[in-house]
Amino acid sequence: MNDVAAIDGFDLRLMDALQADGARTNQQLADLVRLSPSQVSRRRQRLEETGLIRRYRADLDAGRLGFGVSVFIFVSLATHSGLNAKLFADLVRAMPEVQEAHAMTGDADYLLKLVVRDLKGLSTLVNEVLLPHESVARVRSSIVLETLKDDPRLPLGR
């Protein structure tokens, strides 16, 4: 079944409201989307069960928690094989500093988004974790100077 075909305008408004604040109660959501709280509860449960709503989480302030450096790292693999790609994927999944990891087209094989406490932490991560790993050939990093927008919400109904 196509997930998009199974949702309607109420579902879109409900998901949009939850993206803005996942801690809203069913009553608050009902007021926003103009349904009863019980209808909101049923729809929300269905959206969770089908995987359209994957999870709820708090949006933490990295800087205030001591993670002062955000960085994008471009990684080129040593060899292009299924085994090497799996080795690299396993490495990335084990690194808590990695917030996002994407297989890419173009000059690099992967793009990683990381957060670390400081430049020393970045240096350690690059020189002692990534570069020595058997799957990695080359690493290029770009440190974030300023974040202009940080909004992971999907543009539902906008």
C-alpha cells in the first residue's frame, strides 16, 4: 500500500502539528486539527504503526551541552565492494558523534554530519578512528562556522 495514498488532510495536519511539538496532548492536537481527541488518538496510533511517525524525541541544544563544533566530513572508501561498504557502515553506526550519514554520488562516497565538543575531539575522531579504519581511503572535513537554519520538519501543508 502506498503510504501517501492512505493519508488525508487531517493526517497531514496532525503530523505537521506533531513535528512542531511532539509533546502535545491529544486534546491540544484535536483543537488544532479540528477532530475529537479519540479520533486524533486513533489516527496517531495508525500513523505510528505504519511507520509514518517513526519516533518522538527531545530537540537538545548541542552548544549549551558542550558540543561546540559541528562538522561535515566527506569520506572516500579504500575499495568499492559490498564488504567494504558494510565495514564502513558498521563503523559509522558505532560512532555516537555521527548524527547523519549519507551515501553520495560525486567526489566522495559518503557525507557524515558530526557534532563534537571541540577541535581536539574532531582531530582524535579523524586521526584515530576514521583514517586508520581499513575501509577508509580519504577524509575531508568542513567545520560549520554558523548555522543559518536547522529545521528537520517536512513541509507538510505549507
